[in-house]
Amino acid sequence: MKRYRPLVFFGLAVVLGIVTSVLVFSWLQSEKSRLLAATLPTSKNVQVLVANADIPWGTKLTPEMVLMQEVPPGAIPEGHFTTMEAIKDRVLLADVKRNEMVLESKLAPIGTTGGGVAAVTDVNKRAMSVKVDDVIGVAGFIKPADRVDVMVTIEPETGKHGSSISKMILENVKVLAAGTQMERKGKDEEPKPVQVITVEVDVEEAEKLALASTQGRLRLALRNPLNSERVLTKGANVGALLSSFREKKAQDGAVRVEVIKGDVRKEIKF
């Protein structure tokens, strides 16, 4: 028996070593899992409001126009909404497409009670409508949110000398609405549709537009939305129109023409 005692102790030591190793390994694995769980953030999707159909600007929102949609936290911009009540009776300042997130930046200030043109008009400006025809209205291509320049052509008064003149009176004006209304010009004439353009102007611009609409004929020029340049013009009359694109005369009254053949330049005087 004494002869096998060292083997027994050795076997016990091996078993204890194995058990200890297993316990230490299990403890290390549990600690590793705990540390990973503590360091990695738990990200859950957030429920936000999106449009359930294309909604035009000027519309007063109702809960039926939106729905809740899950979005990852990292994809949510500032100004989003998470409850239906938060957008009730708010008015859109810009078009919203289907499944697009409803944001505070696209809504009129709280307290704007009505929808339509009044809601999207700048608080320091006015909405003013002018009647135009298809030619004046750029053949029907003008739509809300476009930018236009306004020109007027004024004829001389009857019996007075002078010529017609055209002048740009307003630049980079925002279009708020475009539509048609029925108008009867004569007693016996049938009513005809007339295009009406509503633009956003300040008080001084409204005065100019009111005078221009009664004294002359208005023209609208559609602008590229990226072009915000302001141009000052002298206006155009018949004299300036007919004198444009003429050959310039030399000081001695002769007309000089430069002829280029290859690398040889020659000037001929008439």
C-alpha cells in the first residue's frame, strides 16, 4: 500500500489541477462576456414619424397623414418627432415625400393656425396675386417654390409723344401658388380661365407690383433656383431696341472690318 501512496497523491494533484483549470477558464470566459456587454452600447431602433403619402407644402398635418417607422439611432437627424400629437395641426413649409421623415425644419412655427398660402408666407412679407396669361406665365411652367423676375411694359399715354418701355421691377421673387380662375371680360362673352400667380413680396415690392399691374403689361421670367445674382438695368425702349447689335463706326465715319486668313490679319475700311 505504501508503494502506491505516491501515485495516489499524484493522481489527486492531477485531478485538482484539471478542476482548477476548468474553473479558472470558466471564470475568465464569464468575465470576458460581462466586460464586452458593458463596453458595447445596446442600440435599439427608434420609432419616428414619416409621411405615409406625398404631402404638398401648405398642408395642415393630421395623424392620418403620418405613420410610425423604426429607424436606427445613428440615422436620425435633429428635429424628428416620436409622437402623433407633436405634429397635429402643424403646417408644412416644404413638400414631403412618401416615407420621408417629418422634421421641425419643414414645419411652420407653432401657433400658425391655418394652412395654405398664409401659412407658408414669410412673417415679414405679403402674398400678392397677379393675373397672367400662358405666355406671361412662362407657358404654365411656373409652380410653387419657383423663383421669378417680374418685368413691366408700359405704353405711352394716348395723345402723348414717347415710346414703349420695358423694365425689370422685381427680382428673385418666390412663387407661393399658381392656379386658374374664371373671368368674364365682356357682358356677352363666355368666362375664360385666367392663370393667377401668387408671389411673396415686401410692402415696397407690393406697391410696385400693384402699380405695374394697372399701368402696363406684366411678364414673368423663370429663374434657375441656384441663381441669386441681382442685376440692375436701365430698361429697354424702342430706340435702344432698334440700335442694338449694330456695327460700330470708326471716328472718321467709316466702317472697319477685320479679315483673318490663317495667321494674316487685314483690316478693310468702307
